[in-house]
Amino acid sequence: MIAYSEVSAFTETPGHGNRAGVVLDAAHLSRQDMQALAEMLGAPETVFITRREGTIARVRYFTPTQEVDFCGHATIALGFTLAQAGQWPDGQDLHLDTLVGRVPLRLHTEAGVPRRVWMRQPSPTYRDVPATLRANLAEALGIDHRMIHRGLPLAAASTGLWSVFVPLLDAVILDGLEPDLTRIHALSDALGVGSIYAYAPMGVNRFAARDFAPALGIPEDPVTGSAGGALMALLASQGRLPVRGERACGLVYQGHALGTPGEVEVELELDGQRVTKVHVGGCATVEREGVWSPPTPATR
């Protein structure tokens, strides 16, 4: 029997944020077992610890349909679950070995109670998106191309998973999107990204967002930590985010269109306009716990 938790990340309110499955001991599970459990839970991602040595854990991430290299909200959920279970040594950082490299985690507590998990995401990378695709992206999102913001970057970026970031004029347009998921899937495949991430300004460093990832088996991701970090890095790298000294910060509101609002906090470290470190933080709440039996070999 395998114990698992279902945890909502980037929120303190049950039923909000983004749900993740968390398995703290998956050492004896096969890849097929992990995929089967992720499919059964039906969360956008489920994270498995496959090996643990002190403060270093080897992890794997699965959507209901496939393994992915990295997932931000599941990482926050995992850190919070470890803290709640008393498996996070006091005053120490944890380190996750993922398919995109080692991801450090730090814990913020208040009066000894876990409140927020921060992860340092992999270094950001960027790619241009051909201007000729602007109309295609707009049509796939169900809007006119004139609703795309011309003063904010339309580009691809990654801090673990690639997304195309499409800026919109305001949050009203964002909330009214009627995406064509078949076209979004095709565009994602053509551009070599996992999702199309639409965002709109709500202040100088605050943005609303929606993330469509049918190519990963996720029609719309409620709240996306990895993409939130990549968005802020992209904005800062193009001088679109206020910088004080060598730091910048921002906030992403996501999930409102699905009735599951959450908040992604981002802190950046910069050298000039080059983003050197991306820190993403958020709260979490454990929704429920259960046990699961892997299928027997004859039924797989």
C-alpha cells in the first residue's frame, strides 16, 4: 500500500490554488505504477520521492498522461507536506534532484508553523516567437490579434518547462478567453513548448494569468509556479519589471477563471538585466490523504 496526499498549492484555502498529488516514499514504485497513480488522482501533477538521503531527495513528476521534467506547484506541495510531516530538518534547506537539475527549497515558518515554501528554479532561458504567429496565437485563444499587448514581451521562456507567454491588454480579456485546445496543442507542439500562457498587467509588478497545456494532458492549469517564475524573469530581462538594487519581485494571480484562485510570489536576483536566480514561493494546504495499491503485474 502506498500512502499519498492531495495538496492544494499557492493557497491556504481548501479547494483553491492548484492540486497536486504527493507521494513521500515511492522507492519501490515502477514508472508504470507512478503513471497509474497520477492518472487515478487526476491532479495536474503528482510528485514522487524515489530516493531520500538526508536533505537531498530524488523526485519525479507525472501529469495524468505523461512524465514531465519539472513542476512548480507540485514542488511547493511536496515541501509543505514534508514540513507538515516533520520530515524537514529545522533550519536546513532541502534539495530536490529533478530532471532539470537540483532545486533548493527553503521553509518560512511563523511561531514554528510552516507557512510558505520557496524554491529556487533552474536558470531562465528564452526564445523568440516569430511575429507571424501572433495572429495564430490570438485565434487559438479565441480573441482578435489587436487584443495582444504590444508593450509587453511575446516570447518563449523556461525555468524548467517551456511556455509561450502571450501578453493581453487587460484582465477582462484574459477572463473572457475561449481557447481552442486543439489549436493550442498543435501550436505547442510546433513551438516545442508545454503550454500557452496568457497574461495581463494588473500593476507595475502584478499580473493575472491563465495557462493552457493540452500538450501535457492539462486543458488549463489552475496555478503554475514554474511559468510564473519564467514570466517574471522574461519581464525583468526585457526591462519591464521594476528593479531595486539587484533585486525584483512580482506577484501572479491565477486560477480565478476556474474558480480556484491562487497567488504565486516571485523574487529575482539580477546582474544588470540578466536574471541570475529565480525564487518562487507560495502557501499550501493538505486537502486529504489516502492509500493506493499498485496493480499486480498481470493487470498492468
